[in-house]
Amino acid sequence: MTTLQSVPAIGTHPASGSTASSSEVSSFKAVSRAETREQLSTATYDLLVIGGGILGISTAWHAAQSGLRVALVDAGDFAGATSSASSKLLHGGLRYLQTGAVKLVAENHFERRAVSRDVAPHLANPLTFYLPVYKGGPHGAAKLGAGVFAYSALSAFGDGVGHVISPSRARQDVPELRTDNLKAVAVYGDDQMNDARMALMTVRAAVESGATVLNHAKVTGLRFTHGRVTGAELEDSLDGAEFGVSARLVLNATGPWVDHLRKLEDPEAAPSIRLSKGAHLVLKRTSPWRAALATPIDKYRITFALPWEDQLLLGTTDEEYEGDPADVRVTEKDIAQILDEAAFSVRDQQLSRDLITYSFAGLRVLPGGPGDTSKAKRETVVTEGRGGMLSVAGGKWTTFRHIGRTVMSKLAELPGHPLGEDMEPLSRLPKKQPLPGIANPNAVAHRLLVDGGTPGPRMAADTARHLATHYGSLSFDIARLAAADPALSARIHPDAPEIWAQVVYARDHEWAETADDVLRRRTTLTIRGLATDEVRAGVEDVLGNR
């Protein structure tokens, strides 16, 4: 087993006895849990959002921008479930063209471009996709060529013109591309992200706009006043403390658990959603990948092979799920299916099980009804319950800003306008409000490489690039932490770019409470297969040294 790099002994992790305080390097600091619970239990909020996935986070962000007093709670970590288990894409939805949903694709492209160009260019990056056309496949080269041209046209050719290239040309960028019976390769462009990091930056944006947030706080019951839902009873999952939150309106944004909470409001509430399970595998790469593969499996489904976080991401599955959302797991059947489907276009040496570093599964929330989940529309549904609680479900990552605006429009139009008079109209809010840390990641990485913010050795190139593309200009706060205590500039694991200063930063600025919060969602150690016992123990030491 690979061990940690040698670091100064203190008991024995560099950050556990560090004198550096992240409050010294940033004006933004997460409020302690005790203070947050006190705020939540003593104030009356305009809006309580239950659910810290991207739908709830986006709504809290937009609501706080509009001037409402907003609280956001989640039973686990922010983006701890479905929102950090996506395919990591911001995309227009090429497959939607088959159903004639031209307007939907154009709207998705608009949102994709807004996020990747104006809202979070430091967290999203363009990615070229190769769509291989094999002999006997579900689509012909002419059809796919026309499809990617139309797809790029709906994006105003902002990512170039969709076209077709030869197998030999594609193989130069993707050496692991299977070329047996490969007739042609269609090319188009979309964007990629680290979904957990995007969600965390949106939480920070909500807090900077005035929202009060708390993770690891589960709802144990709802508060009612004259039959109306007016808040929730909660329990801190970390220390068992019980408290409550009062609000004029409660929004149920609990994703796969949305019907569970609706039954707390109304035990007779009928199911409103169905769930589809999507599993993914993360593998070490056997060669450089300068493009992603999107391989048609049948008329409706595509399997992806995506270069992501220096690894290869494969998936996804799509099957109806009827179990407890908390029990969703990657099964042996899922692994076999993903590898078998990837083998249509990826060479065997890249698909060895020995290369798998991590696997994860999430649940898509779809409108209730019959039919194949792979053909279901990814609609956002907003409903009002018997007790006045609003529930929002569905949607997709690409349109997270639009979903927030949709919910805000619903709030403004509620009968009696309980919140409408206190809200700034959406038309007066910035249309493309950037997320914290917005900056050109190339420029940030260059600055970090030039001076690194440290008096010691120059920052490694992979660390500089990693910080720039996960924090943007906030990277300089982390660099200054390392400058205040050079021990924090040490790598957490020798095979990953992250440094110990990021753990301190996650603890003090990003609401990290558990080792998994840090290793799975605030860094990439887990997905790289590097969350060893020693690494985990070191992170726990840092988190315990508040």
C-alpha cells in the first residue's frame, strides 16, 4: 500500500498542530455548527429549503439574492447523494434531438454556455466528444454527421461545427479507441465539471448572499400552524442535538426522498416521482485521452468514456429503482454492464477490472408514470401539498440555474402572494451572477506556479493546475495557508495533487465535518482510490483540531 509522503511529525499530521488559521487568509469563514443552530432556532425565515442537492442549493442562492431570509439544511453533506453522482457533464442533450426536442436542446445549450463561460469558467472546461459509428450500429454516419451539425448549430457554433472525421484521426486523440469495423467518427463539443465542487461553490454563493446553511442535520418532523407547514424539527447527525426552524414557507428539495417528506406533510400523499439508477466506474488511464467517447448502445442510450480528474469515467446505467434511496449501490451486474458496453468502443486493456479505483451510483428523479426510464423526459416538477409545502423534483445539472429561477417564479405566484411582496423581481437580478472564485484558471495556475504564495519550494505544476480548476481565484487563499505553515504545502498522498492546506480550508470555509466530506467531495482522493486508512486518519485529525 502506498503511504503518505514524509511530513513533520506532530502527532503526526502537518495540519493537526498547525498554527495557520484560514480566517487569516479570507474574509469568508463558515460559522460554527453551534452558532448556526442558534441562528436557525431563534430566527423566523421566509424560506426553509430542505435538501442540499443542487436543486435546493440553486433555489436557496436565487432566493437569497432576491432578498428573502433563507435557511438550507440537509440530512447529509451538501451534494452528498445524487448531485455528486452525475456523469459530470454540462451538455445540451444530443439524444433529445431524436425526439424532436429542438427547443429543449437550444435552452440546455444556453444554460451550458452561461455556466461554462460566465458563471463558473473556473469550474467547467470544454470537452470534445467523439461519437463512433460502427458497422451494424444503431445509427449511420450520415445521420450522426447531420445530428452533430444540428447540435452545434443549436449552440450557435460556439464549440465549433459538428463534423465527421476518419477513424485514424480519432485514434490519434484516443489511443484506446477500438477501430475494428469503425466506419467514421462524428465530433461535437460540450462541457465537463466536478459536480461536487460546483455544488459547494453554489452553497458559498448562497451564503454570501445571506443564506444560513447547515449540513448533517436531518428532519425528524414538520411544524404546523393552523394546518400549514411552517417549519421543521431537526436533529444534528453529528452530536444528536435537537432543534427546530420556523419559516413562512418550506421547500422540499430532497431529491429521491421527496415523497418521504411529502408523507410527513400528508400521510395520504400519492407518489409523485419514480427513480432511475445510474452507476459509474472510475478507472486509471492506460494512455492520454484528448477527447471523450459517446458510443450509441441502441436508439436511445449512449455510454460515455470520459477523461476526468486524470482518470477515466465510464457509464452510465439507466434502470428503474424501487428500493430505499439510502441503499443505492453499484452492484456486480452494474460493473459488468458498464464494462461490456464500454467494450463496444474501448480496447480491452483499458477495461481491466484491476484499473478500477472507485464506483458510484446515483438516482435520477423522474416524473411519475409508465414507460422506459431511458426515454423519460428530465422535467422539473413543482407541486404544492395540502399543508402548503412546495416540493420540487427532477431536472438536470446543466439547467440548475434555470431550476432555481423556476422555483422563484412559483414562489412569486403563490395564492395570496405570501412572499412575492418581499422578493426582488427576477428581472432585476443579475442574469449571469458568477460563482465565487471566478477567474481564468490558466492565469491562476500561472500565478501559482510563479510564486505559489509560499516562501519555500515552488508549487508543483499538477497542484497549481488542480487548485486553479477547482477553486479559481480562491486558490490564493489556500496558497497563503501553505505560506503561513509550509507543512501544509505537503501532498496529502504522493499520487494526488491535493495538499494539506486544502483540508484546513475545507474545514474552515467549506463546511467539511467528516473525512468523507473532504475525501469524496472537497478533494479527489476517494475517486482516485487513494483514501487510505492513513490518509483518512490524517484528515480526521485535522477536522478534530478546530
